[in-house]
Amino acid sequence: MTTNYSAITIHRLNLSGDCFDHVPVSSPGLWNMQYGESILKHNLVRLHLQLVIMIMLPRALHSILKLLRLPRITSEMLAGYLIGPNVLHALFPAAAALLFPPMPNQAVAGLAKVGFIMFSFLNGVRMDPGLVKISGKKALALGFAIFLYPFTMVHTCIIKFPPESRFSDKDRMQFLKNTDIYLALITTSQFVGVNTVLMELKLINTQLGHLALASTLISELLRFAYSIFLGYLQIVFTIESSLGTKMLMSSLFFALMVFVVAKAMVLWLIKRTPTGKPMSEVHINFVIGVLMTMSATSDAFGVYYLFGPFLFGLVVPAGSPLATGVIAKLETVTNGLLLPLLLTFCSSTFDVFGFWKNFDMMMDFKVSAYGYGVKLVLTFLTCMACRMGARDASAFSLIVNAKGVLEVASFLSFSGLAAGEPDANSAMLLIFVLTTALQPLIRLLYDPSKQYVGYKRKSIQFASHNAELPVLTCAHKQEDAVAALKMLEFWNPTRTSPLSIYGLCLQDLVGSFTPQIINHQLGQKAADTSSSATSSAASSLTSSSASQPIVDVFNYFKTEFRRVGVVVSAFTAISPQKLMYEDICWMSFDKAVCIVIVPFHKKWNPKGQLVHESGELRNLNIAVLDRAPCSVGILIDRRTSHGVGSMFVSSPTYRVVVLFFGGADDRESMAIGGRMAGSPRVQLTVVRFRTCHLAVNEEEGDGFGGRGPGSERSWDEVFDDESLRILRHEMADASNVKFLEEEVRDGSDTAQVVRSLKEDFDLMIVGRRHEEEMEALSGLSEWAELPELGPVGDILAGGDMGTAASVLVVQQQIMKVSHNLILNS
């Protein structure tokens, strides 16, 4: 008996020795390796090299494919195909066997799943269910339809096998099970995937983007409720009532623990953080630890392991310091390392040769492709029923059916679907095709900039003198609002021609997926997902509180100048900084303003020293110049460098100079100066620059600045002379207006004259664009550091000006023909 037990024991030990590799995990070093031995047989070395390839190869591919405007996920999935059986294993089998052995890579799969856990948590943090409350009827109808179509297809899909089919009954059941999974995954619209596509296409701030986000969020919440309740009811009635009841009770208990205990903890951490201060590192690390615990706890309760992290993310108030700190801590490692690793790892299982070899048997691929096509058509028809245009309906259908990380990661979550099987091959191919093809199609169908193209005149020059003048002024800080309002104070508002100011506070979207435009006249606040009992704890941390100081400036100006024909309306736009131009252009278009005033991207202190410069704000201003449906003014402020207190100081006189070289932008500048000259407190000076040979021709001409009979004049020159003549006529009896002329030979003379005027005025107005061959500006563009300001604006914005005078660089509205030229260039 003893011998038998010993034999059994030895047999078990032998089994252990055969199953596990006793090669050390780490290597002894290159110089200590035996002859013919590969360093890649050590797991740690091989893992490091695998990670380097899976991270660097997608980046190298994206540096090339981004020239074709393909998304990053295409590069990451293509990298997986290259290191899989299609290329590396087919061309270099020996190297592939050492570097990527056929055995399952549990280490990389574990890292990928950790990335998916963090990704699910970040999605919950950024998701704002409060968006449903402000959704319109169209978003509700589309959201319900987007949820209903996949639900109906999955539950009514019937597949019949021919009598001569070679599938056994067991294979048929497994086939039908996988087909339901694929069909549901491919036809379901994911809020996170839609948000990712909108961000990559820079459409998240557009009207179509807002509608797509609201619709998919409604669909997501409906699907979430269905999966919790009806899914467990199905278990109760079809499998075992006791098992279904236990799973339902455990899930409800876990959800209650998250929404009560975890939420109370989150709000307690937020309360301990002073207003305006970031969350401490200790608290953020503690929340990350709770995140991992939530994943393990939900798995232990028999719930999907991503259920806990997602619910925990939902209880973190969007936009709070905790949300901002956690996102800053996890986003880089998640989006920069773990998610690309997940996509590349899952794609490396795809075998294109095996796919074509077994194509006849891949009914799941065909059913999913057909279902996706039906979902596209039904979504398009629903959009048309909601009175959307054909192009917008097509683009919307493609956006809400976009695929990405969630679909790929879902295959990793199922044990048998990411192991190189034909089922997984078909799914990965379908996702790759959809992610690669959809974004170029959406760009082709929908161009948001076209809705802002000017068809009607919206500028100061063509505005009626006896009607309301709407102006949009944008502010990132209090100083920006003060500078713009102090200038608008002298725009001569009257009862017959009141000044309607729309103040737009621009705020970066952090810690949330959902951009917002808040109308402070209606008492709106940023959406808050907290309950009424705890909303006071997070109310001071909402995004709207950060813009309140700017709103207070607009409200002060509103109360001070209400009696003199000034109407002020304050709004807050919360969106990604790179896409803020969409909010500015939409507000300009919606309110039909004549000019939008944006702050310059540089700030100075009272001593004239540069203290702040933002490249992102500069890019924002350039985008507004290219797309705005009205005139644009870039305000270079040097007067409010003494602080916000300058808002309460009123000057008895305001000295303004218009630098006139000719062209539409200079005529717009002169129209602004002419309106300001209606105020008795404004001293206006119009300086016209002429080259020497033009001055001789004008002396022989018609006396109004025209040329002699033998010279040719462009239409711009005719309009320039007419604008000057009209302003002279209107201000003939005004003592606060002067007209000067300066004769210059080239750009250097012009720069010298402009610099000589800097100490004599409080505001200098100049046009942005001029003729390229204008001799008065020759040579200035070659040395311009800020070409978006034009040659003269670049001089006035220079750090060596040493003046307290503010500068307004003006661009007149770009009409339809000119706008198309810019967009196509």
C-alpha cells in the first residue's frame, strides 16, 4: 500500500514537472548565456520585448496612417495583425515562435484586462446621466429607436440549418449562442464609442454631436436597465429560480453598497478638499485602490467584473476635483499604454487565411454584417422621419453605429472568443473594417463649418444705425471680460441703436464626456448627477462655479448701463479647449451677431512684461477667424493688466485711432471707429497711409483720394474712397474726429509711423488682411511672428511696443465664396 501511494505521489510530481517550465523568469545576462541559447526563453525578457513592440509599432504606423486621416485604433489593430499569424508567423516562423509563442499570453491578457477595468471606470466618471433631463423630443425618440432595433433583432433572429448540414446538435447550439453575442455586440450603440468618434472627428460640440451623445446615452441607460432586471428574470424562469433570485439579490445589494456607501465616501473626500484646490494624492490613490476592490467584489458577487468599476465611476460627480484628479492620474497610462496593448493583443489573434478558408461556415459574421446594415438603414429612416436632412441623417447613422475599443475588449472578456478561433476572426475583421471606413465617410458627409458660411451680411459696416447691434464677447478669465466690456462701453449705445452683448464664458471640459452651453438668464447650472440630499456638497464643485466670477462681471456691466441701451446676456460653454471654436461659431450664428470679440493669447503685467502665453488659445483664435459667420475682433488688452479693479474706473475721454491702409477689414475697422465717434467721450483719429507715388496721383485726381484719369483703380480702392467720403460727411460737424494722412515708402516707414502713435491713444484699431502687393506694407509679412494678426497687428502685438494702448485687430465677415476658398485650401 505504501508503494502504491508513493507511486501516486511521484506520478503527481512528474505531472507538475511536465506542465510547468522551470526556466528562470529573468535572464543571467547576454554575456552569461550558453552557446546557442536564446535570451527570449526567459519570460520576463520576452514580456518586455513584447510590450515594446506592441507599444511602438502602433505609434510608428499611426505616424504614417494619420496622413490619410485614419483613426488611431486602425493603427493599433493593424499592428496586431502584423505580429499575428498573418505576417510575422508566416514569414518568420522561427523568430515568431521565440518572440510570440503560440501558448496563451496570460501576462499581456491580464494587463489588457486591467486597462479595460480602468477604461470602464473612467467612462463612468465622465458619463453624465443628467444629460437625459435636458434632451429634447428628437433625442428621446432616436435614443429609444437605437435601443429598440438591436433588441428586436437579437430576440427575433431565427437561423435554420439545411437538412444536409454537417453541424451536430451541440455545435448548432454553440453556434447560435455565439451568433447572438456577435449580433448584439455589433448592432448595439455604445455611448463611449460615439464620444470617441466625435472627439476624433472634432464634432462633439456640433449640433449633430450633441444629438448623437444624448441619443446614445438614452439608449445606454435603457439597455443598462434591461440587462439588470429582465436578464435576471429570464434566469429565474428558464434556468433555476433559486439561482436567479440569488444573483438578483446579490446584484441589488452590490449596487446599493456602491450608491450608498461608496457615494458617501466620495462626497466626504470632496468635502475635505478646499474650493479651487486639487484633490490630494492620498485621496486619489485611495480611490484607485477602491476601484480595483470594486472589480474583484463584483466578480465575487457573481456580477460582470466591469459592473463594479462602472457603477463606482457613476457616483463620482463629473467635473469635481476628484474626477479631475483621477482622470489625470489614470488617463495617460490607460489610453497611452493599456488600451493600445489591449487592441494590439486582441487583433494579433486574427488569421486572415483561416478566415477565408472557413468563410462558408462563418454564419455569425454574415448575420452580424446583415444586422449592422439593417440597423444603419433603420436609423437613417428614423432620422428622416424626425425631419433631418439626408446628409445629416446619413452621418448621424454612421456616428451612432461606430465601433471601437469596447467591442474589441468585449471579446477579451469572453474566455473562448479571443483565442484565434474562426468566430473571433470574423468579429475582429468586421470591427477593423468598420472603424477604418466609417470616419472618412462621416467626414465626407458632414462638414460643420459649412453651416456657418456667410450668406447674409453680418458686420459692423453693413449694420443698420437704427437697429439693435448684437455683439458676442468671449472670455476665459475675468480680465478678458473686463477688457472687452470697457471697450464696448464706448460703442455709443442709444435707445434707437441699443447694444446687445452676449457674454460667453469659455471653460475647458475636464472630468466629463458631455459638453454644455449654460444660459444663466434661465437660471441653468451645469448638470449634476448627485441626489438632492447631497447636491449641496458638490454644487460648489460643478463646472458653472468656475465661470461665476466672469458672469459677475457681465452682470455688473448689465446693471450699470441698463439705462443707456445696453442688454447683456451671459452664457457658459463647457467643452474641450481644442473644439471651443464650435461653441463660439454656433453662438454667433444662433444670435446673429455682427462681430465676435475674442481675447488675445498673451497677457502682460503692469510693467509690460509677458506673464502668460497659450498656444492653444492662439489656435482657437485662428479657428474662429477661419469659420466665424460674422466679423471677428481679436482684442489685445494691455489696460486691464492692473487688475479687475480697473472695471470700476471710468475715463472721461477715450482716445481711439483707426489705421487705414485699404481693404474690407480696414473698412470694418473704420465702421467701428465711426460708431464709437458718436459718443462725446471718444476722440477718434483716422490715419490713412499712402505710398509716395499714390500721393502724387491723388493730387492730380478728383480731390477725394482718387487717382488721375490715366490710372486704373480696383473695386477695393473705390470702396475705400467711398467709405472715407461717407465718414467725412457724417462727421463734418463733429469736433472729436480728425483725419490724418501719412506718406510712406515701404513697410519700414509704416512700422516707424505706427510705433510713433503708440503713446497717444488708448485703443488702436487695425484690419487684419491687406493686399499682398501693397507697397506700404512691403517686407512686414516676412518678419511677422503672428501672421493671423496681419502685418500691422503683428507689430502692435510685439513685446517691444512698451505701451499701455490696447489693440483691436478686425476681420470683416468672410462671405460664401471666400469661405469656400479658405476651407478648400
